[in-house]
Amino acid sequence: MDVRARIHQGLVEHLVLTLGGDGFMALGIMNRMSGSTEEVLDAVRSGKTLTAHDALRTHELCELIVQRVGE
């Protein structure tokens, strides 16, 4: 996992997250300064129920990202 961020006055302005493994690569980008408020939540739109395990894994990933940004 690679996390790159620009922090200004203690707030994350933009963040680029790269995840990769055997046979896959994913890229996530967040830009709070772009003025865009659109969020795509495919799981919610499709009606898919998030399991407790999925929610925990998502939370763990978010905690890792916050840790990396703070380094």
C-alpha cells in the first residue's frame, strides 16, 4: 500500500492511495479542494448488504491510511 497526501493546516487536501497484490492493482483518489461533492457508493446503490467482517476490514484499512498520512 502506498499513500501520498497533501496536508494543509492539519487537514488532508488530497490523497492518492495505491493498493496492489497478486494479479490486481487499485487506485483511489480523494480531493477535498476540487469542489466536487459526488461520492459513488456502488454497494449501497446496488442494495448489497455490508457484512460486519467487511465493515471491520474497511475500518482497519482507513486506520492504516490515517497512520501513513501522519508519518
